[in-house]
Amino acid sequence: MREALQALLRQATDAKRSVQFWHAAASILSDWAGGARLTIRYQGINESGSVTAGADDRSGRSLTAEWRDPEGRHVHAAMAGAPPALPASELEAAIEFASRLAVMVGRRAALERERRLGTFVVELARWLLAAPETQLLLRYTLQSLMELVEAQGAFVALKQPDGQNLRISPALGEAAPVDGLVLGLDASATGRVVRTGEPIMTADLRSESDASPIARALAEGVRAALIAPLRISQGTVGAVGLLRYQAAGAPPTPPFSLHDLHYVSAVAAHIAGGIELSEAVAATRAAADRAHAMVDASPLPMALVDTAGTVRQVNEAAIRVFGITDKEAAIGKHLEKLGLSPSGITVRLILAGRQQGQPWHGRVLVTQELSGGGDRRICDCTVTDLRGLGSQDLLVALYDRTDELRAQRELIAREKLATVGEIASGVAHEVNNPLAAIRMEAELLGRSTQDTEASAAAATIVREVDRAARIVRSLLRLARRADSTPVRVQLNELVRDVAEIRQRVLRADNIEVRARMDQGAESVLGLGQELQQVVINLVTNAEHAVRGRPNAVIELATEGREGWVRLTVEDSGPGVPPDVRSRIFDPFFTTKSPDEGSGLGLSICQRVVAEVGGRIWLEDSETLGGAKFVVELPAAPVQDTVVG
């Protein structure tokens, strides 16, 4: 039986979904029972089904086994032709072991899908902020959505101007044949979703009475379908559909689950927002053709330039964005001299080709060099020719998104941190109970035995359980909800919690985490979770700098000064290059790859520290040789003693 259990464990390690594991488990347990016919019926939270393996041998015994858990999962196993020597208890034990492994596989699959959904939503948000062309946005979203919910086809149907029909565009994968298909609102399942605003989830699209247009166009392969509405502020404008297919002779196609509906509905809201944003951008571009006479009155920063990029006219809003004193400072200068630089392209290239009437839309950076401040503004930019107004000039319209992007990225970071905190809190609470039981049993063992080695082992268990309990308490403190009003924060305790949690994780990467606490360091006044985020951000940056380097060290230290508390985080990494030191606290500036960082960590740290009257700066680490970030925070005022 040991070999069978090991084989089940290997399958659980490799399986992506519970149904895949159960198919392998049935074969393993059938072979273990000498090829007996084994039928397993399983009912999980998200998946259910039946699998069979082995030959039906009537000469053997018939055995059954069942397993249930408090959450409603149920597994029933029936074995025909079992060897006479096979005890029913062993089959029950094997089924229980396999069931618990299936639960583990299901939870792992759910976590992976949640991770993929989170990554996808963040990437989709980036696309929405860039305001891409609608069809490109929809194709990218559908492709990612098909992979997320394991569909073979997908489409978007948008309401037409007549208000009576829908047009499918785009359609990807196996659904490509319906691209361009026109559906009646009153004669299709997709139309019903748009009319009612309610999603449809069916195991067989062909069974829907009003699904004939799509079902006919997709022939016999289509089976499961999930169609969700696309709602914008003005109402439902269309629907997004996901399809699963069944090849001839293949096993039945699994239907979509409620989790799939949750994912698709969440993404549909982002798609609808992208459509609304794209339409708004298109309207802005159309209005830009008439902007020549309204440049000065526009609240948007605008500039008229010739085909070479030399400024002829700017409005007041543009003066503020470019950081210049008056219009005369810009007239006659090239856009590049005013600090405008597009991403991945030159100003000359974005201006070239405008004579063909195609506006250019993209992201630009405006560095306020003429003002001497060096401030950087992130703007959406539209360049349009004005031939329709009888001019050969080009209209450059800017939309300053710096503050908006900073708020949106910070919100995403806060939401992710809050989610991680809730998960950590839940895990910590779940771990506390078994730790208490282990400690009690170890203490009883130590008291009841006369064996010296057993007593020493029990003491070791108690000591290690206490250490695990300290880590759990640290997790619970880190997972507390953010304070809404400033409170006294014990910086030593906060730093100790972060260091203790991270050193357990980083030990596997051969990274040493040190902590030196000055007991004279006083408490500070601030929002505890925001100060915690400062420490975590600085440690995370240090981890990135030292990962993969020999003798990697990260050191955290506190020091009490008169009226101040100083925190330092230094590492043994390569340090910060001199050419980027002046920019490290700028929003969205990062030396990491796009998948590793958003460029907001240090800017958030600077804001949090400044809000409580502190400051943060960068030095070279004299002891470790890498970077050293120093945070100084004002000590909290001493509380008055009340004498009664």
C-alpha cells in the first residue's frame, strides 16, 4: 500500500485540477488492488464527477468506502473483484488519503487562478490607462480570458446604433466563424443577456431556445457557454461570451463554474470601462480637429506646432505643465527643448505622418527643465493635424495623468497589501490551534517519560512550537487593519515583526536578515500600517538588490535620538548607481523589470514619512557595501502620568 500512496502523492504534486487527479487516482488504486474495477464518485465545492478504472472481475470481493468533510465534500468508492486478502479498512484509508490530496489539488488550483486573475486585472488596468484602440483592447482581453477560464472560444457582441441588433467583433479561437455575425436583440441568447443585464451560464448552448444563430454558425462542437453583460454608466452596451467545445468521441465538456462566472463578470466590468474610455478618447480626437480656435480657452494643455515640432502657440494650461513663466518662453522653441519626450519614439517620428490625417495618441513624459525644478509630469498626448481648419499646423493636446496614475497605482498596492494581510490573518488563526495541541502533547510527554532522550526531544518540541507561535503573533500584528487616526507606534516592535517574518522566507535564498534594536528608541506617532508598509517596501528593495549574490545580508537597525527615532535598512548589494540617485523617489521610476515593480514603493515611503514630519534619504552602506536607506521620524510626545 505504501507504493500506492506514494504514487498518489506524486500525482497530487503534478495535477493541475481535481478531475485530473481523480482519473490518475482511480488507475493507481485499481492497480494496487490487482486490477479490480474501481468506480469513484466525487462531489467537491467546485468540481464533481465520476471515474472508473480496472476490469470487472466477479470472482473477487466487493468493497465500498466513503469520505466526507464538514465543508460538504463527499467521495464514494465501489470496488468489484477485490482480492480476498484486501481489508476494507485499507481501501477506506486509501480513499481518505486520496480525498485529502484532491482537496489540496483543488485549493492549489483555486489559488493559482486567483493569482492569474490578479495579474491579469493589473495588466488590463495598465491597458485601460494607456487608452488603446478598442479592437486591440478587446482582442488582448479575450485571449487572456480564454486562458484564465480554459475556454476554446470567445467573442464580444456590441449593440449597434439602431438599438435592435448586436454585432460580434472580435471573435477568437474556435469562435472565429461568428466574427462579424449580426444578432437580433430579441432572437438570441446574447441579446437576452443585453436586454436583461443578467448573465447566462449553460452546459449546452444548443439547448437555449434563442441561441440558434451562434449555435448554427459554430456547427456541432459548441457545448458549455458563459455570456456576461457589458455595462457602462449609460447602460448595457453588449456582452462577452466564453465557449467550450467537445470533439467527436471526447469525454463530456465540463460546464463553467460559479468561480468562472465571478471571474468573467469582474473582467467584463473592466472591458466595459475600456470601451467607454476608448469611445471618450475617440471623441476627444475628433474634437481636436476643431481645437485651433479654442486653444487658449481649453482647460487641457495644448500647443500648436509646425510640422518640424517648433511651438507657435500654447495655452495657459500648457504653460503650467511645461513649467515655464509665460507664452513667450515657449514660442519658437522645439517641443524637445520644452522637455517633452515620448516613450520609445522621437518627437520627429510622432509628428511625421500626421499629414496623412491619422492622429497619434500615446504616453509622453514632460520634464520641466526650463523652470530649473526638474519635475516630471506623465501625460497622455494626442497629435492631430488641422487641415480641416485650413492650417498646416499640428495640435498637440496633453492630459496630465501624474496625480491620477499615482493614486490608482497606490490604490492597487494598498488593496493587494490588504488582501495579503487578510490571508495572513486567516492562516495565523488556523495555525494557532494545532500549535497549542502539539505543545500540550509535548509537555505531557516530557512529564510522563523517564527517558532522558524522550524528555529532551519533548523540550525541543515545546521550544520550537513557542518560536512558531511567536511568528504567528507577528503575522497577526502585521495583518491588523490600518489605523484611521494616528496612534503611538512602537517602531522596534514593528521592525522586529517584519525581520522575523522575512528571515524565515529568505533563509531558503541564502539571504541573512539582521536586526539591531536600540532599546532607547522611543515610539513614534503615525498610522501603524502605513509605517509598516514603509519598512516592508525598504526590505523588499533590499531583497531584490542582494538576491543571487554571495554572502547576501540585509540589516535593519533602530536608534533613538533626542526627539527623533532613526530607522536604517542597508544591504550588501551593488548599491544605487549615481546616475539614478536623483530619481529614485520619483513616482513610477524603477530599475526593476515591469513584472517586478511599479516604481511606486519609494515614492509611497517618502509620502508616508513626510506626512508624519519625518524624512528619508539614501546613503552608501559603509559596513555592508550596498545601499543604505535612512528614515528619521519624530518621537511621539511623552504621555502625561495621571495621578488619582
